[in-house]
Amino acid sequence: MTATLFTKGSLLGASPAMFVGGEWVTTDGTRPVDNPATGEVFTAVPEGKQEHIEDALARASAAQKEWARRSYVERAAVLEEIIRHIDAHAEELAQIVVAEQGKTITEARGEVGGAKAFFDYAASQKYRNVGELAAPAAHGQQLVIREEPVGIVAAIIPWNFPAAIFARKVAPALMAGNAIVLKPSEVTPLSALAMAKVCQLAGVPDGLISVITGPGRVIGAALVEHPLVSMVTVTGSTRAGKEILAKASDKIIPVSLELGGKAPVIVFDDADLDLAVQQAFEARFWNCGQVCTCNERTYVQRGVYDEFVKRFVAKVQDLKVGDPLDDTSQMGPKVSQAEWDKVKAFVDAAVEAGAKVETGGGRPDGMEDSGGYWFAPTVLTNVTNHMEIVQQEVFGPVLPIIPFDTYKEVIEWANSTVYGLTSHVYTENFRTAMRATDDLEFGEVYINRIGPEEVQGFHTGWKLSGLGGDDGVHGFERYTRRKTVYTDYGSST
């Protein structure tokens, strides 16, 4: 397997540093960053400490007060400049994503495009209504409900979309008038640092953005508990979300959580089978299955089950797993050895419980001795709904396909997990589609299509998949708070 190349360019420099309140900071202690395609360490980032958090938040506090005085139009002009700089550095940003995360260069370029879209949507809020005028109790009075920034936002982001989710948090936070201190995943810190450099080049005032690298249980916890932090936004695991919500409860501050998922794809026997097979395939193996909205389990009505499995397995066996920098590769490696081990354990447990491996199940052929974290695209049959691989998030390129008989049965199975983020339904029957939309206990329902979710929508989960959400007007409002102003201007005589 060809090693993924990575040359530090204009954004990261020779030795990546943390971005603290407008300054690039190094430390004696560092944390290695490895290449998922080879397993080799290729650089290191500083290990942040409490002093860096204090410095970042002190600078954020001062900068945010000035930034909040700017109009929405003035803030939008800065975000529009960020978009121009993302364009100018798009290929370098994509290669950084590939180097540390392992997704294909094609997917990485798409991710950078997604980062632009988040800033573009946030900038469009310069036209929003920023308050309400309610009817007062008497003549000569005014009752205004104003929209204001929350202050300083702490953002904790995962490794699966390290550039796009940076933008997903930073863009609305800045546009709403806030400062933001962001902690990236320990596995993929470089993309966030590179995006911070883009923001600096675009003229974002010093202090408004900081990126502090280091362990989540140390840096993340300290940010959540700090008295200067007024809001926490998290995309990550359900375990991490629970811990953060508990820590934030002492301060009673807003917390937005976008957590795990176990998305079902439901294929009824009247579905367009070509469409269902193709999109179920794309939705499972995109980013090596490391997407919270991915097709984690597919239920196929018995009348078309055998044909679906036949077509699906054939597509999977033709999927090209290879060097992420090769434009023809369709899937790269898992992000880390720990994640590889987790996925392998799920597959082995399913087989022990009676599942049949139709294809895959471990390392791809020819990569058995690779140092990279390669996992073959895998399809399992003879699976029952109660198996762990159907109930728990796998977050890897493994798909159990399960037959069902009736509408009632499949809706019960789809709703049976603790997760409730995304669901998909394939049917040509309008009544079935609408009934499923009503009955599925998920924050998102896709009918005869797949994601990714769109910036003007609302990416929100139910149950253990989250609290709050991102994107669109409802996501933007998470970064604001309300102030009610009562005024009496009537005559004093």
C-alpha cells in the first residue's frame, strides 16, 4: 500500500502549534499524530495545559465584547473573507484531512466544500430578524425581546470530519457575536489548526478563536467547567456527551449535543431497488462508515430481500479500497488502531452469535501485513434484531442486512435502539412514506434519498443521539440568548 504523502505547507508550518487567542504557541510536551494509511507517526502537536485555557479565555472575554458590538453585516464580511481563504487553500486543507484522518482525497475535498457551506450559511444570517416586538399592556409602552450573543462558546469536536465540524461550530458562533475556544480530537488536531490559520489570514480579530490541543478528559473538562464559558457545543460519542452534560449542569449553561447514531435503512418491497441498493451502499461506506448518519443497519422486506443482498454484495466486492490520495480509491482506512479493534470485535461477536459473513470481515486481501488501519467492507446476513451489532453503533464499514415481513414489525425494530438521529425509508407508496415519517423516532427522516444533511436544515437527534443540534435557523439560535426590554415612553402628565 502506498503511504499517504503529507508536506507541511503554508497553513501548518514546520512544527504545528496551538492557536491561543491569536498567537501560535508551542510546549515542551507533544502528542504524536499518525497516518491511518501506514500507521506511522508523521508529526506532533503541543499538549495543552490549564495555563493555555486561562490565556485563551481571558483573551476571548475581551475580544468578544468588542466583536458583539459589530453589526451582523460587519461580521458577515469577515466570514465571507474566510470563505475566500478556504478556497485559496482548499487542496492543502483536503490533504491535511487525508493525512490525519484517512478518508479519500475525493471525500476530503467534499469536506472542505462543506466547511465553506457552513460559513456561507452563517454569513447569510446578516439578513435575519434579531428580535421581536410584542404587544404591550398599555399605550405609550414598548415590549422588545432582543437576541444577543451567549458570550464564550466551548466547542469539542470529533475526528471524523475535522475540518467541516470546525466550521459547523465556529461559523455560527462568530456570526452570532461570540468568541469560541475549540478542542479538536487528539487523533485529528491538524485540520482544526489549519482552519484556525485560515481564519487568522481572513482577518478574524485576535482572541475570538482559539484551538487548544490535548486530551479530551483534561482540556475538554476544564473548558466545560470554567466560569467564563457560557455555552458548550459537542459533536462526539454518547459517552462523552453524558459526561460533558453532567459537568455543565453545575453551571446551568446551554449545552448542544450531537452524539451517536444507529441509522436504519428500511427498504419496502415496492421500492426502486436500483436506487435503494446504490444509496444504501453509499450511505454505509462513505468515510469508511465513520459518519453518525451512516447506514448502520438495513431492513429489507422479504419479497425483495434475496435480490437486494445479491446486488448489494456484488457492489461491495467491487468497491476499491486503496491509497487515500488516489483519486480512484473509494474507501480509505479506519482512523486508528483502537477504532479498527472495536469494529473487528463487533464482527467477531456477531459471527459467534450466528451471523454469516457474505464478504469482508477483517483486513482486505493483500493488506494483511500493512501497518495501516485497513478494514474490508463487510456484509453480514443471518442477523437478528436483538444482536449487539444491530443495537449498538459500529462506526465502521460493516452492514448487517435483516429481512422483515410487515410494516409494524420493521418500525418496531427501527425504533428499538437507544439512538434516534437519522433514518431512511425506500418506498414508492406515498402513504407508507408518510406513515413512516410519523412513526420513526428519529430527529431526521430521509425518504428515497440519503444525506449528507443540508446546512439550511436542522441536524438534531432524539434519545441518546443528542440534545439541541446544528445547522439552519434552529442551530444558529443555539448560539444566542434572549433579553426582554420593557419601556414606558408615555406622557408623565
